[in-house]
Amino acid sequence: MSHVPSEQPFSCLQAVVMDWAGTTVDFGCQGPVQAFVECFAAFGVQVTVAEAREPMGMGKREHVAAMCAMPRIAEAWRAVHGAPPSAADIDRIYKRVESVMVEVIQRYSVPMPGVMDAVTAMRRQGLRIGSCTGYPRSVGELLAERARGFGYEPDVLVCATDVSHGRPEPDMCLKALNDMNLHDPARAVKIGDTVNDVLEGLRAGMWVIGLTLSGSLAGLTEEELRQLPEAQKWLMHDKISDLLANAGAHFTAPDLPSCLSILSKIDEHCQNNYTP
């Protein structure tokens, strides 16, 4: 999963726009999952980690709504509250999720191994560093502030609440490019760890790299991944890679540092007038 970065500046690519949890911080995207499970439980409804992960990448209110629309969760809610979850219920759950995430994020804002070196290499190659997240602005700013203390500071931060439509729509990526004064999405790369990240980048007209082992689809902590036998680890990589590729990802990689060689390849394609 390592790569020795090239010192050669890119000729065509101008920027990357990266997700946060599961891509640059919070290995395995643990923080949001804990918040969703805890908040539904506070309303008397037990949800599984798998259910909490399924809509990952969406804006958090849309994520709550997607969970409430799952038949098993809707029925469990009805059994406790006497009716399926309403729009007002979704708002109540989301408000609690946002509050809990402000607390949870304190523990999940450290850049993942190799991220700082990878970002340094990207900047050395002339790339601007954009970021977007399904977190609301209240949580995203706290996350960015804490990550800054560890040395990770993208050029721009776009949160789900900053735009009209969150993932899988392209609004956040397009705003990130615009905020960096870049106007050709074909010269930018979206990097993320969920199907919604992939769809977002594709709809923005960007190149897309999907991450397999550091993110939500694997759902493992760094230590859990380290303890897996190599054969099992790469079987997991292959399975998630197929899922992301079927969603439209142009490339996949196990983690962010492994994207450096792929970015060089994309730059070559871009020079030859290949578009995503």
C-alpha cells in the first residue's frame, strides 16, 4: 500500500477533491456509524452497523431518511412509536445525530497513516487539495479544525449543508472546484470510499478513484485490517473494488497513498485528451 512519490509536476491535472471519514481521516469510517447506532437507540430502535453503513456518503439528514425508509427499521420504529417514522421524526433523529457527531468527531479526526505524505506529494506535483463531506457545516468545521492540528489542511472544505443537494449529486464537488477557481472537472479527480462518492464524482464530470480497504465498505479499524491474513485482505479489496467499479469508478486503490501512481496515470490520459 506504499508508493514512492514522483517529483515531476503534473502537466494536465489540477486538483483532487477528497472525502474525509474513511478517505483521509477516521480509518474504516467508524465515527458516523457509532453516531447513527447510538441515536436510533436513543429513540428505542436498535439498528445494525450494516444498516447504518448502507447509505454512507450521503448528507447526514438524507442518511437518516434513507435508514428510516429501510423496511426493517420502519417496522421497528412503528412497533415502538405506533407509526412509521415521519418527516418530523427524521428531523428529530438528525438533530440528535448532529449533536452526537460533534462529540464523536473529537476521537476521529486524526489523518490516516500515509495521508500527510501523500498530500505533500500531490501538492509537490502541482495539485490543489479540495475536500467535501456528508457532515453538516457545524461538524465539518470542527473536524477540519482538529485535523489542522495534526497537519492536514485542504485548500477548501465543502459540507453537505453548503449546497442544495448532497451526494450522490455533484454539487459539493463542483463547489469545491469553483472555490479553488478551477472550472474544468475533467482535469480533477474525486477520491472517496463509498458508492455515493463515486456517483458524485462521475456526475461532476471528474475522474474517480474509489478506496477499498481504508473506508466504510471494509468497515475495519486499522488494527483489524492489520490482523487479517493477506489473502483475506486482498479478497476483500477485490470484492469492494468490483462494487466501486460497477458504480463507475475509473480506478480503485486500497488507500489514499496508493492513489499517487494512479494520479500519474490519469495525468497521462488527460494529456492525451482522454476524458472521464
